[in-house]
Amino acid sequence: MRSRVGKAARALAPLCIGVATMLMLSAGTRADVASDKAAAIIVFPKVVVDTSRPPKTSRGRVDTLIRVSNTSDRSIRMHCFYVNANGHCSNSPLTVCDPNTLATSLCGDGGVCRPDWVEIDFAVNLTPRQPVAWLASQGSVACEDSADPDVPCFPLGGNVEGPNSNGGSRVSPVSEDPFVGELKCIAVDRNDVPVDQNVLKGEAEIIRSNPGFLDVEAYNAVGIAAMAGKVNSDNVLVLGGTAAEYNSCPNVLIMDHFFDGANDPISNRQVTTDLTLVPCTEDFKTQTLVTTPVQFLVFNEFEQRFSTSRRITCFQEFRISNIDSRTNDLSIFSAAVNGTLTGQTRIRGVADDDQTHGHALLGLAEEFREGGGTTAVNLHFSGTRPQSDFIYLPGVQ
């Protein structure tokens, strides 16, 4: 399996009456995942690192601060998976490139950028009520196991089996720099067997910095709750459906946004939006990939409707006005085409008849303002899937 950042200065400008009406209509629709409650599975849709940039470049150095809290009075272990979504050049396998970009010269003459999704995993033991944090570029280890004073460590050592110890914990740094991808963490016991403990809550901050400049965007991890008494000890986690062990992923994602090229009426700066989508179904055991057709239903402030679709595999990030067009001003996501500043997009993965995987999605939107200032926006969730999604874990019998 296999950017930009900034202090959120303001939320989205209020939508006009038409889109506001749609929001009220969708507010009562139920979804089983949440970004404000503790859960047994937490998903960080976007983690980005690029510490190799010269410090005085306009984009600065980029890193992601991950924070996870154990909200219970009992110790818990979490098994986590980074999915590296970097592409690599066909004529230079160690050269990182972005397979979603429209540029054609990333890899030089004769080279193409090939998508490549690779996961690495690690485990962390959390004591009761303990928060932990790490930079994705550095990772972290139990302090008693740390040989490098420059690498942060978890402070509570001692007996690995003890309830008040971080012993045996190790967070791997991301596998490449630059890096872009996803992080999933699952509540497990000391034998890495999944448990029905809804105790994990997470937040992420994507940070860009250079001398005299700091830009931070933050978002909540998406939580998927376990169903009490339903989680068994095998390596297949069932999300939703008739044999559910965990709550269902949302049927539809709802994104309220500026259209690309619109000017923020408060700052008068032009706004563009990036959308990141990740699948609920992931196979960390065999690395089998699932491609999902995704439908986008777009409404402007006059409730005029536009639609498009595209296929995604694993982690995908794109500027919204490149979802349907190579020319931003001709996209249905552009202010020039829609004629209004803001709109609402409903995003739905299309299911098929294969019972070994699902096609539900999770995601994150990011607003970038001309001249700096970035906002991460958690998407809204609507409805539940009748089909199951699955997370396949390695190493659990």
C-alpha cells in the first residue's frame, strides 16, 4: 500500500441559504464513525514529512505531530500502521515523486512516476489516562531502550507487562523523507489481539516552518468504535454489515468548501482546497490493493448540481479542481464554472459484489490561502454502509 501547512485563521465562510438548507437536511442522518469520541480504531488520513527542504524556501520544512491519548483507567496497547503513499520514478527507484501531479517531467527523460503503497507497523503500550506524542520524522521509543539522546522517548519504563509502563513501545519514523501517507492505530492486548476497548483518541498537527515563519494545521483522527462483545481474536476486523465487530464506515462523506479560485470574503485571498481520501478496507497482511470508483455530487449556493467520478487506489490526495480536469478553471470545482464562492460536495465510494472488501472512504480537506495560512477540515459523515469493510492484520492467528 503505500503539502502544505498553516495556522487555521478561520473556519469556512458561511454558506448561503441554499447550501445551508442541505446541511440542515443532512444533519439528522446517522453515521457510526466520529472524530470527537474515543474508539478502538483511529485513522489519521494524512501524515506528511519533508525535512529535506532548504529552510528558507517558501514552503519551509514540513513535519506532522501525532498525539494519541488513552482515555480509560486501564492500560492499553495499540498496533499502528503507516501507509507510505509516495510514488517513485521508474528510471530512479529511490527518487520520490507525486503520482497525482499533472506535471510530466518529474522523473526526467524516459521516466514515469509509479504509485507505490508500502506499510510499516509498530506498537505502543499506553498506561492509564496517558497521552503520548511524536513527530512522524523521528518516531519514539521507550526511554530505557533509547540509545540516541536526540530521539524523543516514552518516559515510563520498567516491566513490559506492568500496567504503568511504556516498556516495549517503539514508534518507527516514517520510512522515507519526503513522505506522505496515512496512519491507522488499533486497540489490542499484549499479544496484539484486537480488543473491544473504545479508549483511543488522536489528533494531528501538520507543521511547516522556516526562520521567521510558522504555519500549522490541525485535525482530529477519525474513530471507529468496537461493538461490545463482538470482537473475536482472528486477524480480520469486520466494520459494519451483518457480521460486524466494529461500527460501519460512513456511506457518504460531506465536504463544505470554497470553490477553487474563489476569494475568501474576509481576507480577500484566493483559496484552493486539497482532498485526501483513504479506504476503510485495508489489507496489511497480503498488501492486496482495492480500487474504488468514487462519485462526487457537487452543489453550489443556488443548489445547482454537478457531478463527476474517478477511481482511487489506497491513499489519494488531489487538488479538488484536478479531480475532473487538467485545467483548473474548467473544473466543476472552480468558482469560474460554478459562479458562487462556496459549495458542498457529497463523496461516495461505489460498492461491488466482492464480499472480501468494502468501498467506504474516510478523508480530510485542507484549505490553502494565497500568501500562507492553511486550515485542515474534518469531513462530515452521513449514513452507514450495508456492506462490510475489512482490515486484515498480520501476525494474529
